[in-house]
Amino acid sequence: MHKIFILVTFIFCVFTLQAQKIETLTTNKNELYPSCEVISKYHNDWTRIHYKKRIDTFKDDPLNFHEIVFIGNSITEKGGNWSDKFGVEHIRNRGISGDVTDGVLKRLDEITHFQPKAVFILIGINDLFNLHHKEDERSSLKYFKIVPSAKYVAKNILKITKKIHQKSPDTKIYVRTILPTKREFLKYDILEVNNLLLNYEKKGYFTLTDLYSHFANDKDMMRPEFTNDGVHLSETGYEKWMSLEKNIISTIIKE
């Protein structure tokens, strides 16, 4: 009789926990996503509109528990269905074109709520582009602020990993080095951020995966076969990316 009581109690607890998960997802769904008018002072006008559209898309198709999540900007978003690319299930695309490190920080609640098996982060190039943006009265971008420095960008990426680690401690975190471009004025800032990330890796929140060195030529510019416009990736570029992370993804899926 005692064993039956224990079994019934166990089953009741399991169903209660499941019901709580469903209730949390239903009741607090909107609380997992940014809702204010201006999400980040570092977003330009176009990004502010697109960011909200993508957040609405995420609300309509929320994550499931314990998936793999790719976080980033247009380079991630334009990758489309990453599960199809890698030939495995449960890789979710959380890229937002035009997004910056500050924008990622503002939308991490959804990620951490669902306790992903792993997150892969590629972010920062838009921050650096904005760093070199010259404002004038005619500019449609004059209302956003410019990030202070490349060091600020690297520290924000560290904050992203720290927040994920604190709220979802079992999640494996992978940070990709920022990819090179064909824009000369971005070269040294990209190198500075990547070097800082290498140092920050020692803090233990994330594993650094080096995409940069595989995409750069001997002049630290994006190799032409990997890009359509000097920044975004061609199909060959995406294929190269997948070849560099295929083994990592396979290992995570098997665990």
C-alpha cells in the first residue's frame, strides 16, 4: 500500500510540473519578449521596425525546451532553416537583421526560459559599422546612438554569455568570432573584438569558435568566394560555416 501511495504521489508531481510549465508558457508568454517602443538606442530606424516584426514571429513560433538556438543578426537570419542545413532537428533561428549586441541582451528571456541544450552566438558587426557611421542632419539614422568602442562590443558579448549561463546553467554556450568583411574601415575593430573574446573565454562562460580565420585572406579581408556583397555570406560561405561546426552540432545532438 505504501508503494502504491508513493507511485501515485510521483505521478501527481510529474503531471503538476508539466501543468506548471504549460501554464507558465501560456500566462507569461509576452513577458519573455521585449515590448517597449524603442528596444535599443543603438538600433537604426530600419532595425527598430524589423526587430519588432521578428519578435512577433518568435512569439508565434516559440522555442521548445532543450533545443539548439542560433543567435545573431542578418548573417544568422538569412541562414534560414538551420535544421535543414545541418540535417538535424531542433536548431532554431533567432537571428534579427540589423541587430546589435544591446538588442540581443534585451531578448534573452525567451532563450533562457526554454533552457536550450546549446546556444551559438554571432553578433557585433552592426555595432562596429555604427561606430564608424557619420551622422548629419539629413541622415535617417540620426536618432540612434553610436556604440562607444570595440571594447564595449566585446564586453556586451561577454554580458550575453554571462546572463545565459546564470539563468540556464546547463546550456552550452558557443561564441563565434566576428567574420571579416571587405570593408577596410572595419578590419581593425573586428580584430580587436575577436582578440578580446579570446581573452574573455578564460572566464569560463563560453567556448570560442573561430570562424574568422577560415573566412579571412592574408589581408584580413573576407575571401570573395564566401560573400555576395562584402559582408553577407554566399551559399559557399554558409557551406564553409556548416563544415566548421558540423562535428560540434553532431556531438550536442547525441548527448
